[in-house]
Amino acid sequence: MNNLDWRNKVLLAGGAVGALLGVVAAYLYVNAVESPEDPPELSPAEAVAVGLAVLGVLRQIASLPEGKKKRKVR
């Protein structure tokens, strides 16, 4: 039962941090738009670049426990 408690806490914290970062990213993107009348255009190349960057961050987060395992072996 103890494992479920810390997992739920991690999921809630991750969801809150992700939501907060998403709002901040959207705010920064909206403020970077030069013209307030026209909606911003995102090219497919820019969308792919952002998607790959997000995947890279997710891979780094997923590999965090592996780094701790390697340190314990030494």
C-alpha cells in the first residue's frame, strides 16, 4: 500500500508541474506573437522540432532511475 501512496503523489505532482509548464509555455508563445489580430502560424518543421525536444526531455526524465541504479552498483 505504501508504494501506491508515493506513486499517486508523484503522478499528482507531475501533472501539476506539467499543467503549470504548459500554461507558462502558452503564455510565452502568445506574448512572442508580433500582431495581436492575426493568429500565429506554426510551420510543420517548427512543430516537429518542438515535438522532438519534448520527447528528448521525456526520455531524460524516464532515464533518471537508471542513473541511480548505476551509482549503487559502483
